[in-house]
Amino acid sequence: MSDTEDSEFAAELETAFVDEFGADEETAAVAAEKATAFREEYREDLTVAAVIDRVADDSYDAFEHRFDYTVGTLAAAVEDCTDSRQFRIAGFGDLAADPEQGA
């Protein structure tokens, strides 16, 4: 995947998150960056439309929750992805184990 393709993917997602789901620009940028990272690591075939469709289908009101749920469902379909928290807006959370522990 080229840097240009990744940049275009992220830019399209960021715009859609703001325009279609009412996310603020900062949150939309973070979500687009995380979706791009997920795409790079696990699903090079992931399209903007696929992400948008999944976010649109979710029943959560807040964009952050809808996005995090979307990441979880996308990750569940990938056998090698056993922990999707790094790709979620909420991240690992205060009570989660440190992913760098023992590294």
C-alpha cells in the first residue's frame, strides 16, 4: 500500500466521519488514522465504503462508540487480529494491561 493510497483513504474517512456522522474534526482525524493503521496491518483490501457502511449500521449514538464497535467487528473477521484496542478511539483504557509490559 502506498503512502498516497493511505493518505487518500484517511482523508476520505475523515471527511465522511465529519459530514455523515457529526464527528468533530479532531475525533474524525484520530478515527481515520486508526482505521488506516488497521487497514495497513490487517486488511489491505478494506475500503472507505466498507468502513462507512459499518459505522452507519451501528446502533450507538456517539460517534466514538460507533467507530470502536466498527473496529471490533472488522477485527473479529480477521483471524490474526486478537486485540483491536490499539485501533479504537478508546484505546486500551485505564484498567487494561500495558501492551508494552514484558516487551
